[in-house]
Amino acid sequence: MQLAKALGLSNNELVSFVGAGGKKTAMSRLVSEGQSRLSEERSRVSEGQSRNVVGYTTSTKMPPPSDLPLVCVDDTPDLVERTDLPPSVALARDYVSDPERVDEKVRGFAPERLNSMFEEGQFQWLLVKADGARMRGFKAPGPNEPQIPTASSIVVPVASVQVVGKPLTTDVAHRLNRIEQLTGTAPGERITAETVGSVLAHPEGGLKHVPDTATVLPLVNKADTATQEAVAADILSHAIARSPRLDRGLVCSFEADRLTVVS
């Protein structure tokens, strides 16, 4: 699987992830791919010109990723002045005191600060978790979500195929009332491929607050079996048919290391 290639990442990208069911896993995969793919370029330039490969952060809050060093930086100074950052690094402003649902959580940056962080050129890829989903596999954004930086070159709305066929409850989905408003699927009713595809393609769902200049590539995750791959492709077909912003999407299983492009 080459997620970066499927997303079409070049060497200067701000990628924002929204939705539920695989944002952090996808971001971690890009960290790994970025370290291998871009380290050659880093070794070819002089020390004074080199940039950090990947920055991993959030415009809301997040548990610190376990596989990256975390650096807490003030909200105002330019990161480009920092010479002590690792090649790939998680960034936050500070720790959240008494976080809910996890032992540890950090606070990220306002979208405007992330725009300037990207424009400073410190990172070749800046990856942003732009909303939360409370560990669910499906969501629609709330009134103040998502917090997407306007400099985002790519936005990835994410959902898990494994919610299809299950009742719409808080066990599997976040913000049930918003899902009902966007799709007509009431709490307790069965989630269909069309339900998920409709949210991914809705102007108040997966496309909410997406900059006009950004490429949008929905990702349907956890397609671990052939049957789930077919359902995930059906989700994307519904989404693509509903919005001119979408011309393709990704069916993914990080567990099985498989990825398919659906257009």
C-alpha cells in the first residue's frame, strides 16, 4: 500500500483529515511513508536548506501519537527558527488537564496558525487532524466543526465501512442528530452504504469547511474482507455521484495493507 501515492502527495502538502474511523491511522501511515520517501531529498540538500519531513498535529485536541516525539511549542513563534526539531514530529501547544476518555491529550493550533506554519516551509508534509469522533467509526460534523486550515491542499473525509448494517447508535456513530439531518436516517435505523456516502459528499458533512482550492479524497477504511471492499466501493460510488467535488476515493484496509482507488 502506498497511501501517499494514492493521495497524490508532492513535496509541499498540507493534508487535513476529517470524519471518523481511521484519521490517526492514516496520518501515522503517511508519517512512515514520508520518512522513507522524502529522506533522500533531505540528504541531498545542505543542512541550512533542509526541512523537516512530516509534522503531525491537530486543530482541535488529540492523544499524542505513540510512534512520534511530541514537541509542545508556543502558539506564536515561528517554527522555522527551531533547529532542534526531529525530522518527523508531533506538534501541540500544551497538554490538556484532566482529559476525557484517554489518559493523555494535547491541544493543537488554530487553523490560521497552521496556515502560517505550513507557509513557513518547515515541513514537506503537514498533517492535521481537523475534528474529533470519540473513537467512533462514522460521524457528521457539529456546528463548529471541522477546523480545516484554508491552506489545506488535500482534505480527506474518513469513514469506516464496518458501520454499514449496524443500527445508528452512539456505539458506532458520533453526532447522530446531525447524521439524521443530513441523510434522513433516524437513530436506531440501519446504516446503509448510501447513508455513509451521503454524509461524505454532503456540503454540511465531509465537504463542510473544505477550501475551494483543496482536492477532496474520501477514504473508506477497515475494508478487511472482500465483502467489505465491495461495500466500501458502493459507499464511494454513492458519494461520487452526489458531488462534483469528488471524482475518486480510496478503499483501504490498514490491517491487511490493501488500498484501491475507486472512480
